[in-house]
Amino acid sequence: MEGMGQFFAMGGYAGYVWPAFAIVLVVMAALWFISDRGWRKSEQTLAALRKNRRQRESDAE
């Protein structure tokens, strides 16, 4: 278990490494959430535009 303790201590730099790791993890999760939400909104907009186009094409006939 001493090896794990040394790993988590990061050679004395654990106070810098683990908070930096946590910040990166939070930022990546936020980027994923924002991107996913934007993608879903874009998909809804595209579906609405396609529906509108089909209606206009059927009205023109």
C-alpha cells in the first residue's frame, strides 16, 4: 500500500496535481454538457425546418 500512498502524494506535488486534475475534470464535464445541449437544440431546429419545408412543398403542389 506504500506504493499507492506515494502515487497519491505525487512526490510532494499532490496539492497542485489533484486540484488541477479536478478542475480539468469539471471543465471537460461542463463542455460535454454544453455541447450535448447545443447539439440537441440544433437537432430540434433542423427537424422543425425540415417539417416546415415539407409543408411548403406540399402546399406548392
